[in-house]
Amino acid sequence: MRKYYRMISAAFLCVLFLLLSLPAQAKMTVLEDSALKNVTKAGILEGEWIQAGKQYRFLQTDGSFAQNGWFCANGKIYYVNSRGNRVTGWVQYRNGLYYLGKNGALRTGWLERHKKRYFLRDNGKAARGLFSVGGETYYFDRKTGEARSGWIRARKNTYYFSAKTFCMKKNAWIKTDGKYYRVGKDGRKCAPGWLTVKKKKYYLDKNGARVTGTLYLDGKGYYFTEKGVYDPSVKPEVDPSRPMVALTFDDGPGKYTDRLLNCLKNNNAKATFFMVGSSVPYYQATVKRMADMGCELGNHSYSHTSFTSLSGSGIASEISRTSSNIRAAAGRGPTLCRLPYGNGHSTSWVLSSLGLPSIYWSIDTRDWANTGNPSHTVSEVLNHVKSGDIVLMHDIHYSTVVAAETIIPALKQRGYQLVTVSELAKYKGKTTLYSGRTYYHF
């Protein structure tokens, strides 16, 4: 009994699937197959239509009624069933879909039913799959014959069809789900990778969507505008997927700082300089060079006095005087602050007086205590560094600059990106730096 019910259920599902697959506008009539392949070649009958109740029958000149088949009368094609009644609506014949109008005549050309569009070929068959009409290409559902819009996969390629006209879009940008995709002259969706359109270069991601912003390919950064156009004038230097570290230098600028900048430039590296305000006027060209190289400018007080020994107004004065000197030299002010000796890094009233984010460190090289031993500083960095570290050094010491000339290329060789503190926060920490807070690493 269970087997019997399973058979009944399976049969029901098959019938349901068939019904759902057919055009939804009206009942589908399945006609018996015959030798006639092209229904427009049906034989010609002479006579007239006779109404019998709600049905119509074709009375031939010999007094008999046409039955069970296709025929041509008065230049139009009809079908009557085994009872001789005229058939209307959708019919299926020899795996083809046809539509017979209200008067029973075979329709050709465009047909709109219940806000759905179809195209009936010259032989009456509904077009299915990719099909061209009047120089435009359309896609008609292979089961129902209904014209489709949106992205369609056909003949191993992907195409896009307009929601208004159902025409295949060609040589155009298509916006779907908030992203832009490109279709070529043949209507095919463009493959991922580089694309040139009207002498402008774009890059399509693995899904074929237009890339905007920064993209890294094989370790090289590329920048694309909001419209996806590649802008070679913008050279991204930070790859979020790769390790990075921020080298910071305190107490300068000094007489060795330019030599350090040479090393940074030669290695395509950046650093953050926390400068003492009283020293800045003596090295204005050096400070301007820092800024021009993309290094980050930091405030390290005016007189290098411990801020925990000052009042709030005293701290504000130290910060203000230093920022003014840096701005006068570089054309822009500092973005960060490092407290002298790190004192007050967790003291709220000190931090609230700064007006800038406070930057501490995760590696203290103690280079100031080992000025005669550059290898000490090298070892402290290379033996302990990890991605996200903020390294503390002092560019006023000759030994530190000598050590940096070993550290910088060594880190680059290990795959580290040498970035500013703000870049480290943005790309590694995924955060924005806020005044009144201290940051130690990312």
C-alpha cells in the first residue's frame, strides 16, 4: 500500500511540474503529433465557421465538419479537435508552443499576454532561447517561451537583457545589486581582469564587477576612481593583506635626520617623527622633506618636559607652540602626539589636554642607552618585531640612524611594509585614531 501511495505522489509531482513549466496565462492544450511538421503548410479547406453553443466548428462545402487537425481557411491557420471544435489559446504540438487567438487563428509575431511577452515565429512556433528579431537579440524561456530580462546564462556565456525592452544589452555598463558589470559588443559579460573602454582602463573582480578604490595585484597597488577608472597618478603603498610595522623616531629633528630620510626614500619606506618644538626651527627644510616624502609628523612637546608635572594649560602651551613650529616648516601641522618619556599615557587629564591622539609603543629599543652599539638596536627590532608593532627609536643619535640603515632594508626583505602610525591604524587596526586615547600597537 505504501508503495502504491508513493507512486501516486510521484505522478502528482510530475504533473504539477509540467503545469508549472507551461505558460501561466491560460490552459495549455496538448495536441496529437502528426506527420505535419510546419503547421503553416496545412491543407486548405473551403467552408465556413458555424457556432454551436459556445463552440465553433468548421462546416466544409461537402457538408461535413473538419476534425482533428490543422487546416488553412481564408489564408489563416486553425486547429480543430477530434470533436471538430475550434481550439484557442496555447497549444503544444510536436514539442513546439503555438498560440491560437480568440478567433482560433494562428498568431505570429509579438504577443503580449498578462504583461508577459512572447515572439511567435513565421511558422507559428514560440521562439525559445536566444533569438533575433528586427536586428535585436532576445532571450525566451526554453520551457514557456516568455521573454526574460536580467542576467541570463546561455550557450556557455552570460548576457544581460533590458527589463523594459527585453533586448540584449551590448557594449554597455550594467548596474545590478549596486555594482557595475560590462557587456561587450557581442553582448557577452566581460571576464574578470583588465578592461579598456574608450581609452580608459578598468579592472573587473572575480565576479566581473567593476573595482573602485585601491586594489593590490601581485604586491602592487592600483587606484580606481568612484567610476572605476584607473588613476595612475595615485600610487597606493599599503597592502592590507601583508604584514606592516610603524617605525617612530623621537626627539628630533637633528643633524642625522636627513641621512635617515635618505634611507627611507631609497627603500620606499615611511616613518613617523615625533618632534621637539624647540628644535624644529633649526631644521625646517628637513621637516618639509619629511612631509613631502609622506612621512607622518608628530608632536613631542616643546621642551621635552614630563607632562605629569605640568598643568593642563601648561600641556596645551607645549603642544600649541610645537604644532605652530611644525606647521610653519612643513605647511601642515602634526596629526599625533607622543608624551615625553611616555609619562601620562594612561592619565585621563593629561590625554584630554593634548587635542591629539597619543601614541605609545610596543617595542622599546632603548637605543638611547646603547648609543655606542648600533647592533643592539638592530637586534631589538629584528628579533622581536611582528606585524602591527610600533617601534620606538631616536633619530638624534648617530648610532640609531646607522642601525636604521640595517633595520629598514631587512624588514623590507622579510616582507614588511614600513608605514606611518595612522596607516598602521587604518590598514592593520581597521580603526580611526581619536584624541584623548593612547594607542600601543595594532
